[in-house]
Amino acid sequence: MDSDRSTAHPRASGVRRRLLAVSVQGYTNEDPNFRAGMKEQLQVLETWWCDPDLGERSFTREEVPDLQQRRHVEAFLDSSGLRDAPADDAILFFVSGHGEASPAGSHFLMLPETDPQRLLATAYRTSDLIAAALDSKAKHVLVIVNTCYSRGVNIGLAQLVHDLNQNRSGSPTLAVLAATDIGTTVGVRELSALLAQVHKQLITSAELTSEYLTFVEFLEQLHDASEATGYRSPHPLLGMNGSRTPHFCLPNPGYRPTTQLVAPQRSQVAATEEDLRYWVSRASGRPNRADPGWYFSGRQPLTRVLASFLDVGPPSGFAPSLIVTGTAGSGKSAVIARAVTLSDAGFRADPAYVGAVRDSPPDTVPPVGSIDVAILARQRTAEHVIAAFLDGLGQEAPELEPSADPLTGMRGHLLKALRELASSGRTTTFVVDGLDEADDPHLLVSQVVAPLAQAGQAALRLVIGVRSHLTSAAPDAPNTGESVQDIALLDHVRQALTLATDTSRTQLPPMELRTDGPETASDVQEYLQSLLDDIPDAADVARRIAARIPGVSFLDARIAGGQLREHETPADLLADPLWWDSLGLGLIGMLRRDLRELSTPQLTSETALALLRAAAFAQGAGIPWGPIWPTLAEAVLDHPLPDSESAIVALRASRLVGYLAQDTEDGRIVHRLAHERLAEVLRTDPHLLNTSSREPQW
């Protein structure tokens, strides 16, 4: 044993993370392969559980003496203090060696000096060994038994569980796992391979966002590892009570702490810190999140109006609602997210962003706390949106009668909460971005937006972000192909937010900000110039690119600027007529070029296109990596991916990652296309991205 592994790490408040590995060796006629396999098991355990990078979650492997006789086991249990472990201990108890089943079916751990004819006196009943850990006071215990016939432990374990006190017998964080079935011998390296594969999955494809796994998540990862390795998955004997409680004996090696820049109620409700990155990246518009970016100071006419609305409300003659609308890629979300981000007290106090706030024109910065709840409506139902509002206001969802309509009941509860806030003199502001991407946008408008606006809540303000057709104020911009449904939806939102006054027949329309007006072309050019500030003649280059890309798309500008910034020799790219042709085709042309320029052996353009198309077909917030993303990509390709993990790693390290956005759903990072316009093309017209020819394919 490595001496540094058995040295206890300091623990806060006396909390210990203990790895006790009983690895019985020294049997008569022991196979050298058995001894090597036992050593490999310990190495795998240390690689995961004793990794210093886990910090306070790291386990200390404690010395376990050589166990030759039954009395040695008893001495170990006494000297380790396992039976007396306090509540704060987290214990991973790993038991491996030869196992045998008695005629009655009881499972025994065989020792080198065990007499097979006298199991009771010379072997050790495995359930009694497990009892030492389970009947301690430790709240988090995971026992893994890796012997032949180890599932037979369940016979003694069933009685043991009944003998535990009631609180412990039903604990979701006491778990037992058996490596083999009752009539099955163990391959000494099988469990090692499975655990190593799970560890690999957790630091790559699993993308779980929590510090600790639940036992259920651990079993799911073992199942995926079994599929990958061909080895049988272990059997859970205790802990499968459906709980999703994090288990302190299952530290997630793939967890990466993130900085919470914006309070949850001003980001995605019930989401993780990764979602907060989404708002910050939308607010900056920059490829590099470390740079506060152009949007903190740009688009001043729009940001000035939005900041004023959030400060003093609408001017006379308007309803207390503001629609932010424009064509795809024209910067709706960036303008909204800038306000959401800058209104957050925590963000304003962050030293890393104080300069961004200080350098912004004061009349474009909304007051601190002027936005109460901000949500992204993408793929969310009307019920989800109301639940998000309630949660953001600190309100519990109502308990409804079984026969009650959930939407009606939740909406009534929200309106009651808003009335109570209004009576105290408080103004509440809700932001809904991406309304057109909701599960049912028209239902969301009629059943949520309209009732909120029409309920007579003078102290309620609404900001709605919704895509629209191209405004007639930008006559030189080409047709973007926006559907008539977008026009109808925008009109529906306008009608829902229009209020009738009590004193006359006059109606109060909502305020409306267009992000694709006639000044947008110069805004795009200014944005490009800020992206290209280290390129010679940046102003002239920005002007030429802005004139070339179609429409008024900041998204297209960001991709074009990124291609130029990241090129080894930008001057060569600027001299390439094919690159300028790709800019003329907009986002599709630029993606087509990036696909064609792929040069890594791990990722062909065909595979990359399949992975992007798989993400485009994803429902909900996006597609998780493993094993769903590779499986869907293989369905798109209609043939297997030889090394899907390497392909996705290469995709995420390439320029193509700029076409993807991340979100979090059900505790996992998920991936989707950065813009719905691109997702639509990938789903329905992938031939437009054909890379077999060097000429534009339209």
C-alpha cells in the first residue's frame, strides 16, 4: 500500500471519508492472476475515491491487516472502530476475496485458513461483516461485495435490515451492491473494469452536474458501463427505494464548481449554475466569456428604453408591458439578458464585472433588483412557466384537488400572490424570453401572459421576448423566410398585452422594441469591430463583413468574426473568395465551411454533421452526451460510430462548438443548437450543408 494513501486528510468539523478495502489474499494454490487482479481493484478504488482533486470529498484509504483467520476479521472490526463510526462518517466498505454459499444458502467470506467443512467456525458470514457498517451511526454507507456468489448475501441481509432500527432500515443512503449472482463465479478483473469505465464516463460523457451521485445514478452509470464493456452489471441489494438523495460515498469526479453570477430567480428557474452561464453568455455576445463584451455598452437606444421601463415603468399612454422583438439572430435575447444580468445585485457586486457596469452608460443600466423573475420559455409548457414564476417569488406550488385543472389552479395561486405583493406597494417584474420557442406559444399567451396582463395588477410589469417577421423599417434587408406563424404570434402577444382603460374606450398598447430596425446594420458593424479589435484595419474589415452577411444577424457576425479571429493567418482568409461566398450564405454557409475545414482524424465532416443534426432533433432543453447523443447520431448516419466519445470530444474542441449552446436538465448538461433557425435547417434541409463540393450548395 502506498504510504500517502493511508495518511488521513484533514477534515472540516471532524467529518471523515473512509475507504476500507477488505482484500483477502494468500489462499492455497492462489493463481498469480488473482493476486494481480486484487491489486488492480485497489488501484481503481484509489483512482476514483482517493483522488486529491476531489478536495473535501476525497476518501482516505485506511490500513486493513492481512486477514488469514476468522479472529483476524474480528480484530480488524474492533481496531477500525467500524461498528462505532459516528454519523458524520461516510464509509465505502469494499469486500473482495473468495466467497462460498452454505447448504442453507448463506454467503460466507472464505479466508486462507478456512475449513470448507466448518464454515460457521472458520469462515465469516458476509452479512455479519456488512452489519458492522450498516449498524454503525454513519449516515452514508456503501458496501460493495466482489466475491463469487455474492448475491447470496441477500439472504442474511434481509434479516439484518429487519433487525436495524427503523430510521436506518429505511435510509436512502445505506446501500449494498453485489458483484455476482447467486450461482455465478467472479472474474477478478470484471468489477475493476466496470468501475474504471464508470469513472471515465463521469469525467467525460455523463456530464452530471451534482457534487455527488445518487445510488440510482450510480446504478445507471454501471448499466452504461456494462453495455460498453460487455461485463455483467452488479446487483443492488439495498438502497433501491427510489430515492434521489445524493450519496456522500459517491463523489462525482466530473463535477466542476461554477460561480453563481446571477440569482436563480433571474435565470432559469430550478436550474443549475450552468444555466446562469447561459444568461451571462447571452448578455455578452462574446465568444470569450472572460471578456464582459460589447453588449454591456452597445445598442444604446434599445438598452436605454429597456432600462427606463424597468426603472419608472412605461410612459403615459402605454400598458405596463414591453415586447422585445425582431428577426432571428437580431439580438433580442442579448438585449434582454443584458438587463437581466445588470439588474442582479450579486452580479453587480462581483469584482470581475464591476468594470463592465462602471463603463456602461448610466442611463442604460437598470436599477438593482428591478427584475424579479426571468425565465427562458424554450420547450416549457404554460404550467412550467407559472411554476417558475411562483418559485421565483418564493411561493410554494398549491396543493390541488385531483379533479382540479392544474393550469387554472396554479394561475389563480399566482394571481393571488401578485395581489398580495401589490397591496404592500411592491412592483413585480417578470421577464419571459424565447416565447416563440415554448411548448405551445399561443397557449402560453392566452393562458398565462394575457391573464397576468389583464388582471388589473398596476404593480406588475412584463417584458416579453418573441421572434417576429422582418420589420418594414429595414427595407434593404433580404427576406429571412420567417413564417406567417411568427407574424400571427406577435399580433397575439400585442393583443394579450393591450389594456382597456376604466374611464374611456381608449386602449393602452404595450411598448415595443425592434432589434432589427434601420440602425441595426451599423450596430452589427460596431459589434464586429469590437470582435476584431486585434485584426489590422478592423474597422474596414468589419464594414466589409457586415455588408456581406445577409440580414441583420449578430449571430452570423459572431460566427464570421470567430472564424477570422481563430484563423492562423487572417490575411489569407480575407483574401479567400470562397470565404466571402460562405459569408453571403449566412449561418448555413459559414457552418458548411467549418464542416469542410475539419482536419482531425477523430471527427470527419460526416460525423460532425450527424452529431449536430442529432442535437437539432433533441427535445426539451437539449440532448445529453452519453449514451443518447451517439445513439441518435448513429440513427442519423444509419451506421455505427467507431469511436463516438473521441468524436464528441473533438467536436467540443473544434470551432463547431460555437454552433452549440449548453443548458442543464435533470441534473445533466445538455446540448442544443445555438439558434433555432440553424436547428430547423439541420432537421429538414441537411443537403444545404453538403461539403462534397467547394461551391455553395443552394
